[in-house]
Amino acid sequence: MPFGAAMVVGVGIGGLVLLSLFVWAFSVFRKTDRVRPAVFWAANALAVVLFGLAHLAKPFPLAPVEMAGILLVNGAGAAAFSAIFSGKKG
């Protein structure tokens, strides 16, 4: 699979689908149709952690600094794209 296609699939499945699934699950749990920003960002944080942990599955051991860097880069990208996805600021 070409790099660009793999990236689209990874972000699509790993990001938006997980985020949408968690937001839906939280709204069902809270029994409401409206999603508050705190619920959206909690779902985003959960999706970011799982998406970042998926990138840590390497065949060689990683140093803690490398693990933190992977989670930080995934988190920064997820925060930016989630802000776009939500259509809101904050």
C-alpha cells in the first residue's frame, strides 16, 4: 500500500472512526443527544491514547523519550484535526 493511502486509512480508522465511536458511546451513556465539549475532548483523549499506543507496537524496544515523543506527536495532530472535525474552538 502506498504511503499516502496508508496514511489516509490510518487517520480515517484510527482517528475519526475511534473518535466518533467514543463520542457516540459517551452520549449513549449520558442519555443525551447533545455532546458537550468536555465529552468530545474526553473521547478525543481516549482515541489519541489508543492511536498513539498502536504506533508503539514495534519489534524493537523503545526508550521512554521515544515513546513520549510518539504520543506527543500523535496528540498534537489529533488535537488539531479534532478541532477541525468538531467545527468549534475550545
